Amino acid sequence: MIKHLLIAFVPLLLLLALPFALKPEQPPKITGADAEKLVIISPHSESIRFEFERAFKIHYREKFGRDIEFEWRNVGGTADIIRYVNDRFEATFREWWQAQDGFEPWSLEISKAYKSDKGGKPRELFLKSTGGIGIDLMFGGGQYDHSKQAELGIAVDAGLLRSHPEWFKPEVIPQQFSGEIMYDPQGRYYGACLATFGICYNIDRIAELNTAPPQRWEDLSRPVFYQNIALADPTKAGSITKCFEMLIQEQMQKTGDNLDQGWANAVNLIKVISANARYFTDSASKVPKDVASANAAAGMCIDFYGRSEAEWGAERNGGVERIVFVSPEHGTSLSADPIHVLRGAPNRRAAVEFIAFVLSEDGQKLWNYRLNTPGGPVKYVMRRLPIRRDMYTPENTRYMADAKANPYEETSGFIYNPKLTGRYFSFIRVVVKCFALDPMPELQAAWRAILDAGGPEKVPQAMAKFNELPFSYSELAQIQKELSQSREQGALAMLKLQREWSEACRAQYRAAAQLAKEGK
Amino acid sequence: MKLKPMRMLVLSLLAVFFFIFLIMPIYSVVKNGLNPEVLAECFRNPIYLEGLLNSLKIALVTTVIVFAIALPPALVYDRYEFAGKKLVNTLMLIPMILPPFVGALGFMQIFGHFGVINTMLVGCGLPRVDWLGGEGRFWMVCIIEALHLYPILYLNILTALANVDPAMNEAARNLGAGRWRRFTKITLPMIRPGIFAGGTLILIWSFTELGTPLMFGYNRVTTVQIFNGITELETNPLPYALVIVLLAAAAGLYAVSRLLLGQSNTVAMTKGMAGSSAKKLKSWRALAAFAPFAVVSLAAGLPHIALVLTAFTKDWYSSILPREFTLMHFENALSHHMVTGSIVNSLKYSLLAMIICLIVGVTVAIVVTRWRPRGYQLFDTLSMMPLAIPGIIMAFGFLSMTVNFPFLRTYLDPIKNPLVLLGMAYAIRRLPYVTRAACAGLEQTPVDLEEAAHNLGASSWTTMRRVVIPLISANIAVGALFAFSFSMLEVSDSLILAHKEEFYPITKAIFELAGILGPGAWIACAFGVWTMAFLACTLAAANAILGKKMGSLFRF
């Protein structure tokens, strides 16, 4: 029996002992028992958290002679964080409201009112409140998400525009670049690093498909890519919606004054790319991984995902790259990845200092410096691009992992015109959902039938049906208004409207497939 | 019937447990969808109706495949002795230890465009097949789910078969009944509780499974529609209404299964009387008996083999086997600062969950099969309900509950310490396994034995302790093993409820490691393999401890 138990337990104990034996010796703690605490909620990965925590602890001790501890809160991706933060703020404000004498009972109306600028007393009280949720900072996520938090009154002015005016100049951090917002003019959020969007492709798969490497968004619509494109779901990530917006802008700028035609070309291009897609994944990082493993030939992704995957692939393949990331020329904007202080931050002073550190030269070096370079990271290379323009100088780029990258130059050819699509940003999501995501099987069946019939030129009627749109660009304002009205009427009206569009698209794709099969 | 005060107290405690840890979290989330008009919208939209129909198709096909996979080996195991029997039986449990996130990596290495199977096809001069996409997605989803879920049915059938009195088969044979007749007239009716226990779990699990269709991009199924809706940036009440529809449909499926399989009026009263009648096989017959186990285990174990190889490989691309091996990923994973803490945390959460599952699950089983007070079916349904709710909904529900109810936040705040909350969350999700296993055990245990104990003057508690529990201990052990190992691999609750690194369980640590750019997936894979080995050793150690008890059931 003892022998039996030993045979069973010895491997278990050995396995358990292994991680403990391999656990590296902890460096002497640089923080003392009386250390301050900084609470940060973030979708950033372990690499970013590790490097910024390490560097800021040293900076804090050097500057203030005091220690600081970090508490990272991780509740999921950006959408989960926003939902969590907003729920907690609502609970905190509701509890405060209910504790006040003479206040009317808490209701759905009050819940709506405190979030809206037209919300009267509840809004006024919320904006005056200093009650927080025990979190100091939100670090990471898209500019859209941070701007929404600022509108709600959850992101508050950190005061850096006044304390560090030298950073907020066009030659250091422009307020806008190519129409994109790099920091909030009221100081409620600040871009910490940059992201561009582009195409990643697998060299072997491109060779196998016997086609040229994709260089522009349009290239992803080639018939040869049917079922070979990896896409992320724009309804999940504001950053990917931004990507689609860039594609729309690029197409609309090509047709000059004929905006209706530009819009139609763009939406139909999205439809064909979606028809070529293998899936719309909820995880944007899956796209370059699938391309690297050759399960997709190409995909749309954020620059640092593509570059990191390319580097890792080359490392495994004796220095030869398998995946390449390209920024479509005149087809991508520059997005900021911001940071903000939360209302009622328990350690506001340290939170502001952390933002200042991230925006300082020392902080900016961490984003792209190689390992063991002066001021660079010590464990992980991040491959993110610094937001400060003055970082792209020879004395810095010689230490950078992406030494040749200068996003301000690369994307300068692209002129983002916010008037064209800015107000329709959320609406783009609805368009992709109703035209491509919901009716995806029918969309793909129609495209397959068109391709089987010899391509769009051979079956013009089918292609015309495929390309039909329920509304033109000139009608967008009215449609947007209807959508807003339906939203105000309640979720149901909006759902009904979306169902009608999806159903119309499904019927249209079925008809297009039928026409293609008939050779028309 | 008037309930005794003690039973009243137990029922009240059960009701409170279900109210706080099941009803409240679900209500916290689905209240947004509790609108008749929004509910009606689910049925007006053909895309959602189609989703529901596809979910049903997946559930039915998967269950049929699982029966085809699990029943023959279980029968062979019960009837024959052959060389390597213990080993193949253990190998049949492989799917129970597949770690999350990185499991997909294993599938990609096998079924990917440049994966093992396609490389072999190209080697044979055949074209590559798009296993992960294209038209065959539906079947791939069903097959992969079946290969993951069959141990539940296999173990339940084995448990039931072990308690079929061989004398009954013997008697039938003496009366001239053939093999098929004995199987359909004696064995099948007698193992019905086991078939019901395992079959309903699989039917409902596959009906509400999210991960597999999501991995294959087979999106027009209800769970994926719920997931996509709930993770949208815009607020949308429809996914919450879809949860209610899914719950109702799952309850309907359960009711139909109960009607077809769950009536136990002819259940064999054999527990405690069965003996082994396995026939010894030699030469080619032993090999033939070995074959179904080998085929099923190999098919189910392919992703595991791929995972292990991936964790040790530097590069594996367009080749049948990896080209270069390394220990780098293990070194990076196991030396990471968050790993040791996560192991200790996972053990704490999972053990707590297992204990809660055992207490609540066995109590529910006794209420349902023995006490049968008015409305006892409600407890049965409540204990099965967690199976019908996507993990992410439950996780959001627990979070939302602690945010919105200050009195619960005081005791269950995940930021201060998520031990109790995660333990309860894991437990509620794993409760169906323990309840069903205990119910099956009790249904096969003759009430006469308990009556005899009472007649001899034993109190209810003594009868329970000395007669009932020992007789169903093997069933309980099976349920507990499922509860423990699936808790160790639980994803949704771990990701949503463990907010601080000091409280991360293993799955959250794997997720975090996977997020490291570049080699992250490989590092996570190495830690996943460690987890797999740890679970395998735990199951083996449990087998060693429970040796005789489990042996009498599984004949390990």
C-alpha cells in the first residue's frame, strides 16, 4: 500500500516542487512597509505592466524618496473594464444618493440623468462628487473609450496641460494629428503611445495562393483570399472600428466630391473583405497568430501585434520571417492609446505623477527600446510606438526595436477628415453588424456563387444585387437620426430597425446567389 | 406529508444557497432582458431562431456521437478482462485534463492548414483540407465536443454497469435469451439512471457550449450570439433575453430527457449486491477488446499530444513532428513570479468548490430521490440550471451581485479576497455533476437496505452515514473528481472575478502569460502542460487513495 501511495504521490510532489524550485530569487524589495499604493485598471498585457511598474518604482523613490506599491486590477478587456468601472460608479453614487435626507428615491431616470449633460441636479451632484471606486488610473484602451469616460465625468482633469505645457506642443505631442485626437483639450485623458493599423500576411500562404502580397485594403478583396482572411469583430473593439473607418475614408477620398459613390465603394469593399473572412474574432490578437501559423493567409491588425508576431516567427525560423506587417499607404491613421485619472482617485497625486512619468522621455523609452539599452526595458520588448514626436530622433531610434518606424511620417499622407465619418463612428459598427456579421453565411454563399460563376464581371446582375445598399451616404444623417430616435424610444425600436436591415441584406444575398447560379 | 423540523431546516438552507448563489447572480444579469417585447424579438428575428435550431442540432448530434464513442468501451470494460485494461481505462479520461486557451493551439497544430494531418495528406499526394473552416464546421464542432465530453457518459455508464447484478443476466441466459435481448431487456433498463445522468449532462452541455463553436467560427448558435452580444461595446438587452430563452430551452430538453430516460420505476435494486463477472480474454480477442479504447483515446488525446510537443518545441510548422526541441518555454513559464501563487490559489478555490459541491449535491440527491417533499423537482432543476447558463453570464452575475448589493459586498468582495466568491462560483457551475452522480447512485441503491437499518434501530443519520454514503461513495467520488478537475480549469469565473495578481488562479495566470507578445502562447502552453500533468497525477493519486472504493466501481 505504501509503495502504491509513493508511486502515486512522488510525481505529484515533484511536479508541485518544480515551479517553487525554479522561482527566481526575488530582488531586494525596493519598497518599505509604509509604501504608498497606486491602483491601476488596465487591459495591458503582463509585459507592459511589469516594465512600467519596475521603472516607476525606481523613479518614485529617486524623486520623492518614498516607495510606492502597485495594485493592478484586471477584469478583462477594454469593454469589460468600462462595464465594470461604470457599474461601480453607479453603485457608489446610488448608495450616496440613497443616504441623503430628502432626496427622491433612486430610479432609472436618475440613473440616466447623472450620466447626461442635460441631467440637471443628479448630473450636477455627480460632477461635484469626490466619491470614487478605489481605483486611481485607467491605463490603455482606445481613444474612443477614454473620450466616452470623459463625457460621463468618470475621467477627470489630471492637470498636466498646466503643469507640463512644454509637452503639449505640435512638435512634441500634437493635440490632433491627421484628424485623430492625441489628448483631451480639457486634460481628462492623454495618449501614452500610438497604434497604426495594417495588414499582416503569411509569406508561404501568399506564395501558395500564387498572388502578390497585399499592400492596400482593397487587396484583401481578391477572390483568391476567399475563406483566407482573418478579421477582428468591430463591435467588440473600438480600435478595429477605427480601422474600418480608415478604409471608408480612404475610399471616399478617392471619389472626390461624389461622396455617395465613395461610401458605396467602401461599404461594398467591407462586404467583400468580410465575405473573404474565415471569421470575425472577438480577440484582435488572434488575427496575427492565425496568420503566423498559416491558418489564415492575411488579416487586419494593430501594428505591434503584427510586428511582435513577425519577430517571434523569425526567431523560431532561424531569422527568416514568415509573417510581414504592412501599413497600407494612405490607408491608415494614427491612434492614441490613452491613460486617465478616475474621479475620486484615492492616490491622485501619485496617479498624476504616473501619467507624467509615462509621458516623460524615460517613460516613452520603455515603449520601444530594445532590452538592456540605456533606459530600456529589462525583460520584455513591447514594440509599441511612443506618442512623443521628439522621440523619433537618431539618438533614440538607434536603441528602438522599430528603428525605421516613424508613424508621424508614415501616416502623414493620410488626411483624416472627421466631417466625413467622425459623427458616424458608432454607426459604422451597426453597418458592419447588419451588412456582414449577422448575415455572414448568406454573404459568403453569395460571394462563393459569384466566384463560381466566373467572377463579378461574368454575372453583373448578381454583383449589382450583391452591391445594393439600403441607404446612400446622403441619407446617412437621416438614418442616424432615426437610429438615435429609436434608441431613445428604447432598445426595442433599435433592435427592430437592425433586424430589418439584417433581414434585407440576407434576402438580397440570397437573391444575388440565385442570380449568380443562373449565370446572370 | 408533514416534514420533520430537521428536513425543513435542510430544505431552507438549500433554498437560501440557491437563492444567493444561483438566482441572484442570474437575476443581476438577465433583468435587462426581462421584457416581454425583447423576449418576443428573439423569436421574431430568424437569425436567433436559426441559432437556437443549430444549437439543438449540435446538442443532439453530439449526444449521439458520445453514445457511439462511450457505450461500446464501457460495455467491453464491464464484461471482459484483458491485458492493459487499467491503462486504457485511465487513458479514456484524458479529455478531463485539457487546459483552456492553449487547447486551441493543440487543435491548430493537428488540424491547421500546415498542421499534422494536412502535412500527411500532402505527403500522400492529396490536397490540404480546411478542417477549421468551410462547410464541415458543423461536424467538426460536434466531433470535437463529443471527444471532449464522452468521459462524463463513459464514467456514468461504468458506474451503472458495475452495479448490475450478473445473476440477472445469468438467469436470462439460462432462460434462453440471446446477447442482444439480454442487453436490451436487462442491461439497458438497469443502467438507465447512469445513461440519464450522463446523457442529460452531455445534451445540455453541448446545447450551451460556447468555446468550441467560437473556436471554429460557427457563429449562428445561441451561445455565440449571446457571447457576441454581451461583449459588444454598445448596451444591448437582447443577449440577456436570449439567456432566458436558452435557459427555458435547456429546461425543456432536461424535462424531455427525464420523461424518456429518467423514470426509475424499473430500476434495478442491485447496489451492494453486484459482483464481477468479467470474462478473461487472450490473444486476438484481447487485442480486439483493446481497439475501441485505443481509437477513442488516441482521437481524444491528439490535441494533448500536440500541446505537449508544442510546449517542448522551438518550431513546429508544416511538418508532422517538431523540428527542434527546447526547455525554454517551461523555464519561462514555471519561473514566472505569478505561477506559484496561482497554483496555491487554484488548489484552495477548487478544493473549497469540491467540498461545497459534495455537501449541496448529495443533499439535493437525497431530497430528490428519498425525501421527495412537495415540489422537490424544483431543487433538481435548480441544481441542473448552472449547466444551461453560459459561464460568462454567471461570472458577470456574480460580479454584478457584489457591486449592486452592499451587504453581499461586505462578505464576498472579490477585491478584498475572492476565495469564498470563487469557491461558490466554481461550485455552482460544477454542482450538476455531483448531483447527477449522487442521484444515479441513490436510484440504484435499494431502499430496502435503509429500511432494514431503520428496523434494526439505526437513526436516519446513522443509516445515512453507515449504509447510504458507503454505497454511493464511488458515485460521489466520480462527481467530486469532475468537480475538482473542472474547477481547476474553470475559465469565465476566474477571468472575471480574480482581479488582483495575488488572487489569480491557474487559468487566469495562463491567460496572462498568453498575453505576452510573441512567445506568450508557447509560455502559456508550457504552463498548460504542467497543469495537465498535475491534474493527471492528482487523478492518479485520488485513485491510489480511494483504491478499493473506486476499484470496486471501476475495477481499476
